Amino acid sequence: MSRMARPSPAKSCRRGRVRSSFALDGHDYEIDLTNESAAELRSAFRRYIDAGPSGRSAGREHARGDGRTAAVG
């Protein structure tokens, strides 16, 4: 089973834009979006996030290419 996408909190970049990052299938992505587009992205991910397990990784694990999680550290 592959990992679900989990958007991370957006970081500020240029005025009126936010940098949003998320991971999907073991790949990390970071994109600059307008506030409106960032809200649309969060809305699009919401049903998948709500269906996935709750809680967040403390950063000690990274997704592997096969969808499993590997401990780091």
C-alpha cells in the first residue's frame, strides 16, 4: 500500500504566496502557491488525509520507494 500525501504546514515566501510542501509515494515536493491555490490544494487533499491514519511523524522516518517506512537515525 502506498503512503498517503500529507501536506506540511505552509511557509511564507513572497508576499501573497506560500510555499507548500508535501510527500507522495516517497517523493517530497515543494511548490509556491497563491493563498487561494494553497487552500484549493489543501481542500483537494482533505478527503485523503481524513481517511488516513492520524498523527504525524517526528521526522525520524522517511518513506521508501516501495511505500514502506524506513527508520532513520
